[in-house]
Amino acid sequence: MFRIIQIENANLFICELTHFSISTYQSIPYFCAMSDLSQFDPNSVGLKANNIFGLPFSEEEAQLVLIPVPWEVTVSYRAGTALGPEQIFEAAMQVDLFDPDVKDGWKKGFYMQPVDDKIKNTSDWLRSEAEQIISSLADGEKIAGNELLSGKMKEINEAGQMLCDWVYDKSLKLLQAGKKVGLIGGDHSTPLGYLKALADVHSEFGILQIDAHADLRIAYEGFTYSHASIMYNTLQLIPQVKKLVQVGIRDYCDEELEIIEASNGRINTFFDKDIKAQQYEGANWKTICQQIITALPQKVYISFDIDGLDPKLCPNTGTPVPGGFETEQIFYLFKMLHDSGREIIGFDLNEVSSGNPATESIDAIVGARVLFKLCNFMVA
């Protein structure tokens, strides 16, 4: 419950958040200054002097804060997603602020934190180490018998735990301040710490995963915190995640299918081929969306890997797979999710990579629009 006290003739509100806790509820005061929008023209060009989408909000003023995580240490095919947050930020200046699904959602304030150069530089350095390991595995070498490569593997896995802790601390601090939080990767390993922080706040919730991959690999290629292991790690480490609903999966292995089938309903996977088969046989998208939403609990976290879309919309993502969705299909799913009365408690957007040079790619443009839609439904 919020208690809001207005100070007359000032754009300052003191908001006291009660009934919020990590394990037991406590009262946490915080300040949220209201941005003066009288001089802001939402129909004009996006100003780079402002923040994401050209919006004139500070972190204190924004209701929704975005955490950029420029990390891609374990990507197993093509790199570039560590630049995703910066490229999305640039492309976001071209996004019109009118959203017919959530009119004036932006007025609640969106703010993206600065990219942390230490995290980015660490990712670049460890990525080169991981490439040596992946190359050796492809050549048939055994890592366990190689002292050098084993040392590099240990270093990478320890760094993965470090990143998880870093994201957890940043996320929890924002949640304790009464903020809504979104995360921008980086590869798909990045949101684990955020999910842990949400689990400190919510006793149970489900995940809606839009993805080409199941991401249920166990320490893929030996990396404990692999991008291909994010959902396995989540289910193993976060019991508060009661349901994982996967949509668009079309690239997976026998081991992952066994995990799905042995989950006793905790995992509900809508494979891309099955969705398409329903459509070929006459089912409409609305009916399929209803099936997806019915499988979700009241509180929902959205994990959006951009490669869940048709690869024409994300040609430079790390591991593109034929098939997938149009953005309009996923936006319709989000609208139905919102209209169902379910609460979106958080989201991540990951694996957006514009390649080199970025100016010739559509990836960041699509990513920015996906992000805007996620932000709007988050505050709706």
C-alpha cells in the first residue's frame, strides 16, 4: 500500500511504501520527484541529452528503471549482444511515444541506467577466454585434462556468479525503492540475479519465455551460467518460480525435452511447430494466445529473447533460427496477457545484436520497439 503526501506548490511527492518485504514486510520510505513535462514535446525529435526514448526523466523520477547488462561471455555462436543495450538506446530515439495499447504510458517515466564499463570490459576479456574453450571443444579436446583451459573455465564460472550477484544487488535496491524494473542484455544468462531479487519480493510467480531455444541445458559447454542454461538455473535455484511457459521453441536437444516432460507440469512448452500446425489446421492466434495465458499464474515475468521472432527481424542475433513470430503477434499476446488481469512484475529483453556496422541492421530498431511495448505494459 502506498501513502502519498504532496507538498504544495512543488513537484515533489514523498511516497511511503508499506507491505513490502524481502521475507517480512517492512516500511521503506523513498522519494519520487515528478518530472515537469510542460516544456517537453512528445511529438518532436528525441533528444539525446535526455534518456531512453528521448524521455526527460531522472532515475528518481521514473517509475520504471532499466538495467543494462553488457555481458556475452558464453555465447556459443556469434558475439555482439553485449552492445545491445547501447544500440537499443540509440535506436530508441526514433520510437514514437504514442502507443495505442497503453496511451501515455511513457508519462509514468522510463529511465535506463548508464552502461557499466567495468562489466562490459570484463565481458570482452572473458569472451576471448571462452572462445578458446569453445574452439577446443569443437576440435574434440577434453577440458578436464587441460590445466590451462580448466583454469579459464573456473575463472569464467566464477565471473558468472559475480555477474549474478551484481544484477541481484542492483535489482533488489531498485525494488526496495519502489521501482518497477526491466533488464536489457546482453546474452540470456543476464537476468538470473534479477529473478532472484524478484523471488525475495514475490512468494510465487511464473515466467513467460519468448524464445527460439528452450535454454534448459545443464552447464552448456561446461559454463555453469551459460546463456543456454538460464531457465535450467532458474528452475533449480528459484523455487518461487512455479511455472515456466515457453513460446516459440524450435531448437532444443533430447536432454531439454526430457526435462520438460519430467517437470510434472512446471514447464509448459508451446513449440513453434505445434503452434504452426494449429494455425495450418484452422486455429486462430487469439485461441492460441488464450491457451498460453491460461497456463500462466497471476504474477508473470516476461523473458524475451529476440531470437523468438522471425530471424528477418533479428538477423544478427547470436543464434538465429528459422521460424518464429512477427512482432505484432507477440504484442497481441502481451495485450491479451494484460487484459486477462494478470500482473507483469518484471521483464528482460536480450540477445539483441546489430552486428557490424550497426547502421545497416534492423535488429536494434526492432529491439527498441519491443522494449517500448514491454515498458508500457509494465506500467499499464
